[in-house]
Amino acid sequence: MFRPLSIFIGMRYTRAKRRNRFVSFISMTSMIGLALGVLAMIVVLSVMNGFQREMSSRILGMVPHATIVGVNPIDDWQPVAAAAMKNPEVTAAVPFTEMEGMLSYKGTMQPIQVSGVDPALEGKVSIVAKHIVQGRLDALKPGEFGVVIGEITARRFRLNVGDKITLIVPEISTAPGGITPRMQRLNVVGVFKVGAELDGSMALIHVADAAQMQHWQPNQVQSVRLAVKDLYAAPQVSSDIATGLGAAYKADDWTHTQGSLFSAMKMEKTMIGLLLLMIVAVAAFNIIATLIMVVNDKGADIAILRTIGATPRQIMAIFMVQGTVIGVVGTLIGGVLGVIAALNVSELVGWMERVSGQHIFSSDVYFVSNLPSELQGADVLLICSAGFIMSFLATVYPAWRAAKVEPATALRYS
């Protein structure tokens, strides 16, 4: 089978047992270093994707994707929900009221965000019912002022189902200060645990009780909460719905409350990816050192090839082929091992915990009890492409030096 001279000799140099064992060792370490760098990048970015997925499913499973807020309390929320459901991106629409206040128990206080919900409909837009660890969500009854609190709040106040706690909310009044505190005694009917900071900053009450605390009619609500198919389309979807309903309504969405968190996570992934890319770059620079030593070792061979008619371009191509093979093999090995490791990292960490008897990710410390991983093809493609490109670029200078070798000089000192 015909093969170009540069490819044939370059592959022979790659496979040949060199006289200089040190050159062979450096070549092997370059390949291993490149493989390890690619493997590390794939595994770390997959783990970060897993953490981002867990954060998205837990936090955005609790907070509203979007809300249609009335300028005044909404007397009848069903027509608003029906209008929202006409949008194909909306999967559910339920009544919702939100308040901010303070929880007080035996002299201890903490800020809290209270959500007024309908227990019968909340499962359409929230995951809270799946994460109740004590009591029940449907124990929230209108007029009974029950509350479902997060696990961190329950642990901080040492509360259990059946205990009572005081909610303090600000109320506009005609007093000189303009705002007076309103206190309401609440009965703990449930505790949820989603494994995020919301366990210590969020509480749920019945939407009718929220209306009573706001001095509204029992059927009045602050807004209609929406669940959408595409989270990143929520701003546009809610804006379109509010515009269609008129000036009496405005839109709000998760990017206003949680957007900074996910932007920070995206930036963190980018920065860690760049730092890990330095490992790949170091391995690629090792290819330069390897090829320079190969060029010095093969000086006589280069001179003979030049004397029988090989052009400088062919000589340059020979060593570019050799360095590229090292880079391609190292990148492919790292890519395959990285994919395998990323797909099995959760099981590997679980095995290490069973063998050592220690919990690496304790649920008391971290919001997840295992190491999540989500392998994305785009990340693998980007990482392997970066490895290929850097290993190829690393061959240019040594190959150029090989093309500049003078046959007479090389043969004289060989």
C-alpha cells in the first residue's frame, strides 16, 4: 500500500527502538502526561456538571421558575393560570404568595422567606413533597396556620412536628414609624430536606393563611407560579404572558433570585477548566523537548535523506507526524479513560467509602451524599480537540529545526 514518505518514516521513528533510551522515556512520559491531563479534565468537568445538575434540580425545583405577579392582590387566579397555560412552554400554573419575615423561638430568631402554597397543587411545580422527612405537606390546612420548615431551621431551633413557632412579618400601619411587626403563631406540621441552603431560609404555609396574614380575602393571592419546560426560557415566557395580560400584571423569574449563583458556577467551571488545561499544555510542551532530542539523535538520518533528495518540507513533515502521533495516542487514551472514569466515578467513590469505612461526602456537611457526575459530549469533544491542537502545534518548532539541518555538518559530527 502506498504511503507518503513523510508518514512512512515518521511512523517508523515512532515505533522504532531508539538507541537513546532516555529519548524513549521522555516520549512515553509526554504521552502519559497528555493522557492524564485529558483524563483529569474530563472527570473534573463531568463532576462539576453533576453538581450543577443537582443544584438546578434541587434549588430550581423549590423556587418558582417564573411568576405572574399582580400589581394588586389577584382576586381570581384561575383565569391568569389559564392564560399562562396557553403558552406551550408552560407545564403548570398554581396560586402563590410570598412573604419575608423572621422566625422566633425561645429568644432565637432567623430571617425566613415564607411561601404561601396550595398543598394539593404544589406537586405540579415543586419537588418539596418528595423531600418531606417529617410530617406531610397536605397537613397544611386553611385556617390552622400550619408551617413546613426546612431541616436546617428545624435543627437550629430543635423543632419537631407539633412544636409551635412565631412568625414576625412587617405590616404597614399609620403608626409614626410607618411599619409595625405582626406576629403569628404557627404550628410545625412538616420538615423538608432538599440538601441546599433553602433548608435554612424557606418555609411553606397554606396560601389562604398567607392571605389572612396580609389582611386579604381568603381567595386572594399575590401571584401565579409557573413551571416551564426550558428554565433558560423562563424570563421570555413570563414576560410574554404578563404583557398579554395587561398593565395589571408583571413578570418575575428565577434569574432574579438565583441567577448570580448559577453564573458563579458557570464561571467556576470555566476557570477550573482553564487551570486543568495547563496540565495538557505542559504535556504538550514535553513533546517539544522529545522531538528536539529526536532531531539531535537522528541528525545523520536527516542528512542521508537530504542527500538522496528529500526536501526540507518532507523532513519537517516526518517529525510533525511523529509528534502528532504521540499527541493523538495520548489524547485518545486519556479521552477513553476519562469517559470510563466519569461514567463510574460515583460507584468508585462509593466503593472507597465502603472499603475505608469513612463517608467522603457526608450528608451532614455537603448537600449531596455522593459524587454526582454528568458526562457531556461537548466537553469531551472540546477537551480532546484542545489536546490534538496543542500537541500538533508543539511539533512545529522541532520539525522546523530538523528541516534546517545541514547535511554536511550533520555527517561530519555524526
